[in-house]
Amino acid sequence: MHDLTPLNHSSPSTVSDIIGTVVAVQANFYQVRLDQPLINLNHSPISYLLCTRRTRLKKIGQQIMVGDRVMIEEPDYQDARGAIAQVLSRKTELSRPPVANADQILLIFALEEPLLEPWQLSRFLVKAESTKIPFLLCLNKVDLLTSSQQKEWQQRLGKWGYQPFFISVRTWQGLEELKNSLREKITILAGPSGVGKSSLINSLIPHIKQRVNGVSGKLQKGRHTTRHVELFELLEGGFIADTPGFNQPHLHCQPSQLIYYFPEARKQLKHASCQFSNCFHRGEPNCSLDKNWERYDHYLTFLEEVITQEEVNRQMGEQESTVKLKFKASGQEYYEPKLETKKYRRTSRREKHQNLQELYENQSLADLEKLQDGLDE
Ligand SMILES: Nc1nc2c(ncn2[C@@H]2O[C@H](COP(=O)(O)OP(=O)(O)OP(=O)(O)O)[C@@H](O)[C@H]2O)c(=O)[nH]1
Ligand SMILES: [Mg+2]
Ligand SMILES: [Zn+2]
């Protein structure tokens, strides 16, 4: 028989000793990075197990996501396989991309090629703020800028309330400092297409080059391509996940909350409050917000958007008995008609179809496409 003990040679391994992090999910298989490598009789360490999920978990509908901390039973040493017996409780959960226990988001933009576009950056920042997961802002391709241009951006973003990392994956500028912020954490990369997300991962972890290229590029941009997430292990400890670039994250939050996703306004409202607790800060009497800040226009535009979204949600709420918001394994949202009792199924299905039709007609196609993009809470 094969002997399997933790590398530290402490007490013999019991079932609950084997704990790891799910780094990839494919169909019904889970790739798990073990906290402590196991060694077999041949003294070869096993760091990864390919696992299935126990039927019991399947029965209770326990989903397993990338980033989940799991307990493994019945490891098969020969083939490096096992079965996930339990999923530990999650610290955080993102639905798009679907990742559990993310410690932080690394928002990355390029300063040039593609040119940094303030509105787009602002939208991503608001989206990141709304996830409540801490995030870092990183501006790449600093090699394409003069130092005075860099300083201008630094000052401008400082007024927005951010101190970004200025980096160049090409010249390695700023990467050591950035690496220190990734240590021992699960970090999710996010940002528009072409800004250098995959390049960054490839330079942080050179030995996985081919795998990361597989996740990236044009193939990922089609509407129906699978949005596959995978955690890559950093040499200094911790994991990082590449995501396919998306250019227009969709915002949805309570309209009255939106203002708090702008640090420069949040700071003001800490010291003063408006007459109305649900003030939208656009001309209400006795509004205490000073409107003289660069991104106030961004705020107003995004506010319109989230108010419209709230209205759509309300309409959907009214149809709650007929459609149900569901998530695909890839994290994509879709609406599915609920099934009712057999007696009414035939007629109500047609009605439900009509409801869905109306719902879709009320929104422009562009909005529906936007619904499919972006990070989610
Ligand atoms: N000048 C310059 N070019 C860079 C730098 N980092 C990456 N690039 C280039 O930018 C292009 C896009 O890089 P990717 O890493 O593929 O970008 P991505 O964010 O993964 O893009 P998607 O996968 O489409 O979301 C490549 O041609 C890189 O060589 C940099 O620091 N400076
Ligand atoms: Mg990429
Ligand atoms: Zn106000």
C-alpha cells in the first residue's frame, strides 16, 4: 500500500488533515492545491490533487468554486486524486468571475496603448468599490510616458482619492513593490482588454506562460465563450487569477449608495450630511455636497444608469413568480422561467414567455449585453 504523510512528518495523516485551495474547476473535476504537500513511498511530493465532489455535497447542492478551501477524503496517491468532503465557509464571494475567498482585486489599466480613458477607469473603480473587496489600482506601460505625463496622472488620480502603482511589465518598473502587495493573498486581476493582465502574470510566474496565454486573447471575447477562471500560484506565496478583459462593467447598486463609491465625495459626506437621507446630490434642497470635483459628471451619469437598473429590477421583482435569476458555472447571469404545478404548466408557460419577451423588449440589446459583463458582488 502507498504511504501518505504530510511533508513535516508530524502525526500520521487523517482525513481532516488534508486541506487545500481549489485552483481550477473543469466540469465536475476540481484541481486542489494542498496546504501541505504529501509524500508517497517514492518520496515524491504531491502538491496537487484532482478531485471529485462527494455525492453528499452534490445532494445538498453545495457548489464548489475556484478559491474555495476544501477538506479532502480518500486520496489516491498513485493517481493524485481525491474526493472533496467539505467546503469551508467563504470569506468573500464574487460571481463574475466566480471566485471564493478573494482577498483583493488588482485593477489594471494601461496609460497608453490603449490610452487611459478617465470615464472607463472611473466606471471600473466604482465597480470595484461596490464589491466591498479591497482593491489595488495599477497603471501599466509607464514606459510609454514622459515623467511629467506620469506626474500629471498621479496628481489627477490623487484628487480622485487613489494612489496607483505605476508599473511597466516591459521594463519591470514597479513590479517588485507590487509583488509585495500580492504575497500570501488571493488576488483577482481585472481590467480592460490589452492593458497587460496576462503579460503581468507571465512575468510574475514565468513557468506558466503557456497556460495563461490560453486564457487570454481574442477567443475570450465572443459572447458565448466560457469565462474560465484559474488561480496561479505565486512564488512568494498566494495566488493570482487572470480574467479575460472586458471593457464596460455594468453598474448596479442602490442609487443612494453610489456616491459612497467615489472617495472624494465620501470624504466630504463624512463631515456633513444632507437634509434628506436618500439625497441624490443633484439639486435637492439643503444638499451638503460640494459639486466642484472632476468626477461629479461621472457620478451623475452613473446615477442615471443605476436608477434605470433599479427600475428594471423592480419590474423583474413583480414578475418574480415567473422568472428566476440564475448563474451559469461560468458566472454568466440568465433568466429562467420557473416551472409551476403540472395543472397550470401549459398555459402559464406561454404567459411566462410573453413576460420574458416584454422584459427583453424594455431593455435595449446593449443593456442586455452589458448585463453579461463585469465583476459582480
Ligand atoms: N509598452 C508596453 N507594452 C506592454 C506592457 N505590458 C504589456 N504590453 C503589451 O500589451 C499588449 C497586451 O498585453 P496582454 O497581456 O495580452 O493584455 P491583457 O490585459 O491580458 O488583454 P486581454 O487578455 O485581451 O484582456 C501586448 O502586446 C503586450 O506586449 C508594458 O509594460 N509596456
Ligand atoms: Mg489576457
Ligand atoms: Zn445631497
